[in-house]
Amino acid sequence: MNAGREGMGSMATKSAIEKSDDHSGRRQEPTAISTFSGNAMGTWTGFTHFLSDVRAEMHKVVAPSRKEVQATTSVVIITVFLFGFFFFVVDFIFNKALHELLTKLGGAQ
């Protein structure tokens, strides 16, 4: 084992070979199981951190009171009717204008 390595490398490598150290500057390749478990543990840790952040943010949430819900609901309903009326008027005006234009051009009768 040492015979093939003696002519190669630096002093540190030679010193490691002489001491029979298999970790001589070369990184050991991870096995499939260690890679899988390492990624799974990292993913699990990230997921649990995310859940703890969600829980902390949910403690900050305040539910609106009944009075606030009634007020915002009435604003939404009134706004919907106002926009509906506005678009009804705009549609009516465009319909009349287009009908007059086509009548003058001889397309509509």
C-alpha cells in the first residue's frame, strides 16, 4: 500500500503515509446512506424551524371584533353596488354611442 505512494505528494502526505493514516489530505467520499440521512436531517431541521416560525407569527395574529367585521362588510357591499352602477352607466353610454355610429354608417337598423 505504501510502495505506490512513496514517490508522490508533499511532506505532509509522506508523513501521513508513514503514520498509516488513511485520511492523508484526501476527503472521504460519503456513502449513499450518510448522504440520505444527512439531507433528511437537514430538511427535517429546516422544516421544524419553519413550523416554529409559523407558530410564533400565528401568536401575533389578532381576530377582528364583531363591530370591525360589520363595518368592513358594509363597506364592501356598498362599494360593489357603486361599481356595479358605474359600469352599468358606462356600458349604457357606449352601447348608445356605438348604436348611433353604426346607424349613421348604415350597418345597424
